[in-house]
Amino acid sequence: MRPILRIDLHVCQTCTTCQARTVCKTRAIVQYERGDLPIVDASRCRGCMVCIRACPFGAVRNDERPTTNDESSPLKQDGI
Ligand code: SF4
Ligand code: SF4
């Protein structure tokens, strides 16, 4: 099943880390103007999850996975 990546706009600090070519090779994370909140272009996203690990604020989420508040979550077990 294809993941659905989402950026939590209440958590994102617009640091631009996730937009680096070394993070998102398909340039699926788009920020239209400097300082704008980024969005994920689902048509370009390959679901590699690199941006989830790269975000220093934990703002990138996969809506198809359990939340980190769930003790049984793989994210919780991975310490993400
Ligand atoms: S790396 Fe995280 S905090 Fe920085 S712009 Fe991307 S989603 Fe926002
Ligand atoms: S999951 Fe991969 S392809 Fe999709 S936005 Fe994140 S880094 Fe880019």
C-alpha cells in the first residue's frame, strides 16, 4: 500500500532540511515561497520515508502508520 506522507503544519519549523536533494531525491517536498510551510506532492513521492528520519522536529508523518503515542507502534519501538 502506498504511504501517505503529511507534514504537520503545527510542528514544522520551515527549516528546509527535508527539501534537500540528499533527503528527497524526487523533489516531492515543495515550498513555494521562502518561509512558507512545505507540502508533499503525492504524485512525486516514492514513499521512501527518508524525510521522516531527516526532519529534526518530527513534523513529517505517515498517515498510514500508527502514531508515536501508540506503545505498540513500530515508530515508538524504533525511538522515532
Ligand atoms: S525538515 Fe521538518 S521542520 Fe524542517 S521544513 Fe521539513 S517538515 Fe518542516
Ligand atoms: S517519502 Fe521519500 S519521496 Fe516521499 S517526500 Fe519523503 S523523501 Fe520525498
